[in-house]
Amino acid sequence: REILGDYADYFEIIDCSTNIDECRKYEITGVPTWIINEKKYPGVQSIKQLKELTGC
């Protein structure tokens, strides 16, 4: 949420410390991990990078 700021409402955020099964389902091994159009992007992404990845 800190990374996203005002944009956080546009993303589904899953906390792997409380949603272990959901993170296992998507094979998330590190956080943050972004899943955009069914592709995983591990690590911190800037707002600019997220805009490019999402086509916004």
C-alpha cells in the first residue's frame, strides 16, 4: 500500500502473512510480487513501471 499510495484502491492486495494458501496457489515466493495479466513481476515496481505493465 505504501508503494501505491492513492492508487492502492485499483489493485487487489493479498497479504501473504495472513493468506498463505492464496500465495501458495500463485507460487509467490517473495514479496512484493505483482501479478498483472497472469504474469508475475517480483520486487518493488515504481508507479511508472506499473503503469507501463498495466497499459495505463
